[in-house]
Amino acid sequence: MKMNSKGRAVIISGPSGSGKGTTVKALLEARPELKLSISATTRLPRPGEENGVNYFFVSREEFQKKIENGDMLEYAEFCENIYGTPREYIEQCVSNGEDVILEIEVQGGMQVMAKMRDAISIFLIPPNRQSLEKRLRGRGTETEEVIRERLAQSYEELKCAEKYDYVVVCGEMSKCVSDILNIIDSEKLKSELMQDYIKENF
Ligand code: 5GP
């Protein structure tokens, strides 16, 4: 039973080390009909990352061109690289009635909130400071300098939690995933969105 035909953009932000990547993966496994936005970035691929799967890896010049063409829904500079969400895919999903996850940092998250008033915004946090540091170091692909830079950035990002509709604590994964799915499902039952359903059926 389909109740509202428009899909929703679901913004998921949170500091590096909050478990965003793992959460998004688990979320897509739990609900395969969710779509995932693939971002463009000027960052170099990490080992195992693939172009068009994890990101569209592009040069600064290519990124600049996309911005000038109006192809980006949002973009932001983060740790000396640019990251951005290609606009077209998001628009397609929303008009097809599909919910689409945008796993993006906070500056971009706020741009999307401003442009898409019905976007659902969720801020993920690790359970505490120790787990944040442990997760950041545990990735093992970054130099100490980069880790320090990302830690500092993470503490800054935590201050933005209040700008989001929801905050989810990312401790036990199954709980975190069900919290997010519950948010998405509840958002769809907001009374203003149910008016059409009521009109059509009664
Ligand atoms: P990473 O380099 O670890 O893959 O990502 C660094 C940060 O960039 C993460 O916080 C990630 O959520 C964010 N990010 C990834 N894609 C985008 C995007 O399209 N736009 C913005 N604003 N941030 C992004």
C-alpha cells in the first residue's frame, strides 16, 4: 500500500568515526529498496575503493566544471578535498517515489536541508569519545597527521548535531539501523503527508 508518491532524501551525517559507512551499508542490506547517492570527490581512492561504486573520483577541474554546470545539489570542502552530491540522481529518485540516502558531511547536509525542505536529516554519533578515537584509528589507512586532523574535525562536527532532525547513537549496529528505519517510516506517516490518503480513501 503506497501512501505518498514522493520519495525523500535522507541525509545522514556525523563525525568521521561515527560509523556512518558501516551503518549505511547495513541499512541498505536491511532495506534493499533504499537508494544510495554516490558522491563525487577530488579525494584519491583508498585501497579497495572503486570509481562509480564508492565515489566518482574526479580532478579539481572536473569538479569545478560540474559546479559551474549546476550539476551538484550541494558540495563542500572537507580535509582539503571537495565532495559533492550529483543533483540528477537525487531528483530522479525523489520523483520516482524512492527514498535516497545521502551520506554527507555537515556543510553539505545543511545545504540540502535548505534546498529540500522535506529532506529527513539524521546525525549519527558514536557512543562516546573513546569509541570515536578507536574507530578513527582502527581504519588503519590514514597517517597520524590525517587522523589528528579528522579527530579535530569530528569534535567540530559534533557541534552541528542540533541542526539535524534526529540524532542516532551508533553503538550496537542492529539498534542503530532499526532506529533509522523507524525514523524514515514515521516521517512518512506525518499527518500533513497523510491528507491525500485520507481524501482518496474516505
Ligand atoms: P571520506 O573521505 O572519509 O570518504 O569522507 C569524508 C567526509 O566527506 C565524510 O564525512 C563523508 O560523509 C563526506 N562526504 C562524502 N560524500 C559527500 C558529498 O557528496 N557531499 C558532502 N558535503 N560530503 C560528503
